[in-house]
Amino acid sequence: MSGMHLFSTLWIWPLLLAALLALPAVRKGSGSLLVIALLPGWSLWGLAWTATPLDWHQAWSFWLLGAHWRLDALSHAWLGLTLAVWTLAALHSEVMVACNRARYAVFFLLSLSGSLLWVLAGDAVSFYLGFSLMSISAWGLVMHEGTPKALRAGRWYLVLALIGELVLFVGVVARAAETGTLRLADWQALPGTDWVLLCLWLGLAIKAGVPLLHVWLPLAHPAAPVPASAVLSGVMIKAGVIGWWLLLPGQVLVETHWPQAMLWLGLLTMLYGAVFGVMQTDPKTLLAYSSISQMGWLIWGLGWVWQMGAPEVGMLWLSAFALHHALVKSGLFLSVGWLKAQSQMPGWQRTATWLGVGLLALALAGVPLSSGDWVKTALKVQAAGVAHQVSGVGLWLGALATALLMGRFLMVLRTLDTLRPVQDAPDRAGLNPWVWLSWWLGIATAWGWFVWQIQAWGVGYAPSWLSGLTPLFVAVLLLWVWHRLRLRGPAVAPGDVLVWYEWLWHLLARPLHQGHLRWHHWQQSWPRRLQTWYGRVACWFSRWHTRSAKAGRNAQSEWAWLMGAMMALVLILAWLLMSPFALDRLTFWVG
Amino acid sequence: MNEVVYLYGALGVVLIGFYGLARAGHVLQQLLAVNVMGAGVFMLLLALATRHTPADAVPQALVLTGIVVAISTLALGLALIRRLAVEARQAEKRSDQEALHD
Amino acid sequence: MTEWGLAALVVWPLLWGALTLVMPVRWAALPGVLGGVFFGTWVLTWAPQSVALGGWLPPLGLSWRLDGVSQFMIALVAWVGGLSSLYAWWDRSLPSAFWGLWLGVWAAMNALLLTADVFHFYVTLELLSVAAVALVALTPGPAATRAAFRYLLVSLTGSMLFLLGVALLYGRYGVLDMLLLRDAMQGDGITALALAVMTLGLMAKAAVFPLHGWLPQAHAKAQTVVSAVLSALVIKAGLYGLLRLWLDLFAPLTSQPDSQAGWVLALLGTVAIFWGGYQAFRTPALKPLVAWSTVAQVGVLVLALALMVEATTRDSDGLTETLWRGWVWLVAAHALAKAGWFLAAGTVQKRAGETRLAGLGVALQRSPLSVFAMALAVVSLAGLPLSMGFLGKWWLLSLAWELQAWLWLAVSLLGSLLTLAYGWRVLNLGLSTGHGAEPLTPQAPLQTVPTRLDAVALILSALSVLGALGGYWYWEAGA
């Protein structure tokens, strides 16, 4: 099996290329480097294509605490998804990232390496490493533009990502200690302590955009360059959900309330993203909210997959949804970049671009005969047996939410400012039709891949005309009414509850700052105060202080403190060490 | 009985050294305080040696070694103090000259 | 044969160091450095052994002992020391006295790591301090002299306390050899007092929290290489002593099931983590920031020691292989990262001719290698993935988990966050492109400093990250 060597080359190769960027000569070609970095990944994906049943393993016992990679049907699907999105992003980086390209390429490659590492991880440490490498390096992509807006987004992104890392790290260490193994396959079967599982869940939830932890998404997406936003939405946020599947013991959790909670959380996320999304005015922010809403589908999906008799099969269906969303959403993000450059395009290309945007929006809204409809219908059929609590009306509302968001997105797009060349206006866009064609290829794949999937899996597909079209009609009606009546919806700042967080932070920071000032003041003035407070009792104490003040900068009080601390510590330590024994033995060696 | 006096006396000397370091107002005093501390420890070792008849030779060897070490550290400390004084004088001279120029 | 090798570990650097004092050219130091690295690496292949110096057996004679801990520590000294020497070799601003003193520090470190006699331990500790103080005093100017003098005083006080403990032990047991002492050790008041004063003495040398006051000044004012060596290696001598005392020599006392004393260490470590981190976060200059970070990292190592002590009170296995390997790994991660950070910081400061962080922006942006070195050092110190620090944190957290010490688990995590916070202050300056922010203008023209100095810093930091590749060999194959 020649594919085996590729397991490690896959993610080491981008790292090597990142190191190569240290050479000035290589820096000029950083754009093509990004595409080259993906070659081992595609090779492995292609080699594994024909293997049935696909179950490849490789172990590196000498690496860290011993690493293990595996490639099965599930990770193959995720590898494909990851590669597709990263490739689109790599191609578009050439035209849509203007400044500081070498630095951008370094962060891009590091993040890519992490992303490819966790996809194939068979042990917890590899997963954690890949996950962290991906999220931490993505900070460099988020703050790339260096504008105040990007810096603020980068700061929030980094804060939340690092908190997530740490919580996840605690969870991983604790789970490893609890189960005595690092193999993810074992982790999925062994029961665990509640708070450990909660740590794992929470660490990943920040990435998955669960409401209240989602605040980084609407900030980071509009601030990042277009291709980076595509990767953020296409791959990174999904790492949260697949992480839950890999790290949490689904087979054990069936007995608990976890799956039910996930079902409801999923529904809540779908609607939350929609409600705050329609109030946005920036197309990329709106897309970020749409991603939150779509993550709701995946969260909901994981809820019922855990309850299934054969969860692996359910997980494959969920992966199909993830692929659908990854392709469509990254296409939509890139379309914002193309539309910003439309003034430089010939007429036919401009029309075609708008057509592409429309197709993508329809696919996401799940119009019948699109991949969106196919995968959503299939999910509902699969879930029918288990997820009876959240179905029917809930999911219909979810579909309506998606349709509304897409309609609103198109409305907002029309007012997109294309005259002022802002951050992500491509400088050479339209000049490179091949990249534009690759975007179209992405659209075609996003629409058509399910036809091939139907054949491969041998499943039927009946377009759901009624349940597929009604949300669409209702959404169009609502938006038309809104538009017609010139209703001004309430506008909400990107990151909604973020405003409260920042307010809370200032509320906390002020007393902290004041406390610091007071402490500083006290430090300066305590000997004087001591004199006035305690008068003559403290006289001897302050005397040496005044004397030392005369002696100049060689402050004596410090030495008094030091010696005092030493004596006190000797006494405390000796007392604690001695306490088990009789004190009268102190005189032992005298007698 | 004598032993007790010496042993506790030695600990007392160490404590006096401690106190001296805490209260000293001059770098020379500080250095001497540390030496007082050292003297206390050596006194303790010698008092321990006298508990045997004939007196234990090992503590004496330790004290001799210790004295050599203490002298060299004292020398280093004195050299540093001297440099402090020289540098302080230079700084004073420099500020005087600046005052003249102004 | 290896007896001669052991002797060479101490005698060889000392000899060449003495020669450079007579013949003040740096070429004279070259064989000493090369030999030090060579013997220090070779030591890894030697079998653990005890050697009675000059054929005199304990209790009368002195003995040296080579075991796993000292082997790895000696190798660490050799590698960090060797790379720092490379920096010093290229750094033309160093006076030639540096080489003699530095080789003296090296020899004293090796002797200290080898000795198995408490009095000899005191002597080597004192040798080390004298040489280290003199190294700090190499910087001209009253500020450095004052810092060196403070260092000397605290260090001397620490030595005196340690010697007091040695005297108490001799009075109680009549032997000085560590192995004999450990066998004779009993839990009583005198022994407890001895441990308390010796601990305090070593804590003063290692700058553990309330006794840390000398460190930020001494390390910040010293020459760049000196700061690196002091922070990375000399501090570790005190910590190594604490490890030996608490887990080896006084094990019968400290591993009593109801012993509470370990928590004093844990508490001090915790306060050090927060206080050091806080100070590093608010100090206005670069090198003091790195020095305060050392105070915080010493806290982490002391916290780890406390957890190890607690582990030995739970089961009577004593200092197991897993315990000391974890701790030494943590020490190595810190030593490499801190040496890299200090060297990079010093290089940038030299380039800018400025110490305040606010004035370093341009110099940082013109020193990509140094910024990269600092970034890697921060990654390793904070225990982010793919670094030696990560595996060290992993071990520490697993230990805390086994002991169900939730509080300390949280403390070490918060310590990581603090590390990132103050590391961020530096890296932010180096990475910001000046978009939107006020344009950065150099206060003074940049000095020309050869890039190879940045490269040496980068090698050290990179080792503190890439060292993780040796994790399996060290943890599994070695165990």
C-alpha cells in the first residue's frame, strides 16, 4: 500500500513548504506553493478511492506519545471535504490577497497542516495537535489585513480559541488518565466522568459556534481575507462537530440526556443564527450567521446519530451534509470577493457571476433537485426513527431560517460597495479567468456531487417538492413584504451578545485597574500611614524606614521583608515537617 | 552544660547575623552581617566537634574549608563594594561637570 | 575509564577556564567549551555509578554519584551551555574575563550535579554563586554592580542557611554522604529544622517566590549571554538541590503519609506563577519581562516538585523513574526556551540601542529570526502543542489528575494563559504591520548586529519545540 507513506507526508509537507518560505526566492511564488502543498493530500485521497473496504492504519510509536492515524470511510469523506475547500481557498488566495502574501502563506500552510493532521487522527494527541495548530495559526489569517477591525476580530478569535484549547486540553489529559489509552476508538466506547466529557464538549463547542460561544464567528469572517473566510466556515467550524463524534463516547451517552440536549441545542442554533443573521448589513457577516445556523443542522444531526443503532452510517450521512455545506458556503464567501471585483469584469462574466451566486444560494436553501434538498431529506428520513422530539415544525422552521438568510444575503449583496477598493478587493481579479473557472467548478461540484453519491451508495432520491418549496415561498413572501413596506428591521452589531461581553469586561476591568492604583499608592505610602495609625507602637518600625530613606536608593525595608520572610518560612516549614513527631526531641542531641 | 551554651549561642549568633542583614544601613554592614552568620554556623560545627573525646576531626575540616570559601566570597563582596564607591564618585563628578556646563 | 570521564567533566572546563584568566584570549577557552560539550554528551552513555574520590570511601571520603537525573542535567548544561558559548563567541562586546568565569560556572554546575555529599554540595553551590555573581558584574555601570551585590548577599545568605542545615545534619547523624544519610534518616525535630533551613537556602538561590527579589535586576542588567545562562542553568542548580532534598535525601521525612509541608511549596509556586506573570505583563522593558517570566516558570517547577512530594506521600515508591523524568523534561523545556528568549531579546535590544519595549518596534520588525525565536520560546513555555513544554505540561497535568489536585491543575493552566499574555506583548510588536496603528519610527538608527546571533537564539528556541520529537525515546524507551 503505497498510500501509507502519505499519511505523514500529508501534513508534514505543508510544514516543510512553510519553512521554505524563509528563502526570499521562494516567497515570490508563495501563491503556487499553497496549491502544491495540497498534492500529497489529493494523492492519498485518490489512492484510497478504490480501496474497499477502506480501513488503513499507520502508527508512529516514536512521535510524541505515540501517534496513530487511520483512514476509513468517514475520514475519507472528511479528507475530501477538507481538501476541496482548502484547494478552492488556495487558488483564490492568488487573486484575492493583496498585501503581505508571504506571511499569509505561512499561516495558511500551518493551518492547513493542522487541518490535515486532525482529519486522519486516530489518537487523541494527534487530534488535539492538529486541531490547535489549525485554530491558532488561523489567527494569523483573521488579523491579516491589520486594520483596527481585523485586529479586534483577531483578538477575540485568539482569546476564545485559546480558552477553547485549554479547556479541551484539560479534557483530553483527564480522559487519557481516566481511560488509560489515547486511541480514539477506545474513547468512543468507554464511559467517563461527567465533567471530563463536559470539558471536551465545551472546548470543541467554541469552535462549533454554539450560541453564546459563537461571538468570534461574525467578527472573524468579515475581517479575514475572502479565501480565509471560506476555510473558516468550510472546514474549521466543522472540526467542532466531528471532534464531538470522535472524542465523546456516543455509545455510552445514549443512556443519558446528552443526545436529547443536542437535538434541542441544534434547533436553537439554527434559529439563533437566522434571527441575528437577518439583522446584519454586511454580506460576509450575514454568511457567518448562516454558518452558525447551518451548524445547528450538524449539532441536531449528531443528537440523533448517537441514538441510532448503527451510528457509523448516520455519521456518513451527516458528513454528506457537512460536505454540502462546506462546498456551498466556501463558494458563497468567494462569490463576495468576485462581486467586489465585478466592475473590472466584462458584462457576460458579471452576469455569470451573479448566476453562480444565485445557484449557490438556492442550493443552500435546499431547493428541490439540489444537493441541499437531497441531503436534508435524507437526514430527515434517517432521523425519523429516533429524533421524534424535534421534527416536523422545528426542521421546517430551520429550513425557513436558511431560506430567509439566503434571500436577505442576496438583498444585501445588491448594495455591496464595489466602488471603493476595500480590504478584499482583488487587484488582479478578472484577469485570471482560470481561478474564476475553478470557482465555477466548485459550484458545479456543489450542485452535482450528490448524483454521483446516489449511484455510489445505491440509495433512492425523491425530491421533496412540498416540504422543500414551502419554506422558500414563505421566505420570499416575508422578504417581499419587508421590502415593500420598507420596514427597517432592527440592526444588530456583528457578534450580538459580544456587546454585553465587552460591557461586562469594562465593568470588571475598571475596579481591577482602580485596585491596582490603590495597591500602588499603598505600597508607596504605607510607612507614613503606619506612623499615623499606630503612633509610638510602630515607632521602631518606621524608624528604620526613615533611616533607609536617608541612606538613598539602597532600600532597607526590602531586606527586612526578605529576612522576615525567610525566618517565617523556616518556622512554618519546620513546624509542618515536625508536627508528626514529638517536639521534645528538639533537645535530643543536647543530652 | 557548656555544650548547651555553645550550641544555642551559635544559633544566637546566626540569628544576630540575620537581624543585622535586615537592619543594616550600609553595604559594608550587610556584608559583615553575612559573615557574622557564617561565624555562627562555624561555631555550631565546632561545638558539635567537642561532644566527642577526642574532638571529632571532621567538623574541623569542614570549618577550615568553610573559612576558605567565606574569605573568597568576602573578597568578592569587598571588590564589588569598592566598585560601587568608585562608580558613585564618577557619577557625582559627571553630574558636577554637567552642572558647570549648564 | 568513566571515572576519568567524570573527573574530566569538572576538571577540564576548570583547567581551561583558569588558563583564560592567565592568558586572556578567547581562543584559550575554545578547548574548554568543546570538551565540556563532548564530555557532557558522552555522559549519557555511561552507566549509573558511584565513585569515591581518590579512593577514600565515605563516611570519611567524598563520593560522586551519577544517576539518571544528573546524567540528563549534565547533558542539558552541555547543550544549552555550548550553544550559549557560540553566541558569546560571536558577541564582540564581551570582555575576555567572561570565558574564565563562564567555564568556572560550567565546572561548578557539573560538580554540583555529580556530588553525593551534602557538604561538598555546599562548596559547589558557593563556587557557582561566586562565579555567577562575577558574571553579572561584568556589565559596567553602577546599576549592574548594585544588582550583582544584591545577588551576592542573597546568595551568601542562602549558602549560610544551607551550611547551617549541613551542620545540623552532621550533629544529628554524624555522616555527610547522601546515601548514608538517607539510610540513617529519621523523622525528628532536628532533621525537620535542617530540611527547613536547607530548603530556604536553596530557594534563595533558585529565586522561589518571596526570595525572588534579586533575580529580575541581576538577570536584566547582565550581559545577554550571562542572562541566558543564569536563567536557563544556574537557577536550576537550586531547584535540582530541592529535588534531591525533598524526594531523595529527606524522603523518609517528606513522604510521611500525613505530611503537609509539600503544600507550602505548592503555595509558593502558585504565588510565583501569578506574581511573576503579572510583573512580566506590566514591566516596561524587554529583558526584565523575560526575567520576570523566569520567576513565574520557577513557580511552575516548584509546583511540580510539590506535586511529586505529594505523590510520594500517597505511595511509598519514592522518586520513581516517571517522576524524575517528567520533572527533568520540564526543566529542559524551560532551559532551552528561556535561553533562546533571552538571547533573542538581547540581540533585539542591542540592535535598537534601547531597552524599553515601546521603543523596540522597528528593531523587532527588522529581526524576523529573533521574533520567530521568541515566538517558539513562548509556545514552549506556555505548553502549546508540538513543543517540549507541551509534553511537560501533559505530564504535570496527568500528575495533578492522579493526585486529584484540581486546584493546582487550574493553577498551571492559568499560568499558561499568563505566559501567552505577556509573550503576546512582545510578539504583537514584532508582528504588527503598522496598518491602522500609529506608524513606527525608530528613535535612533539601528545598530548593526550580525544575524548569526539571531540564528543561535533561534536554534535554542527551535530545540525547545523540536525536542518534543525525542519524547517517545525519553519517556517510553528510557523507562
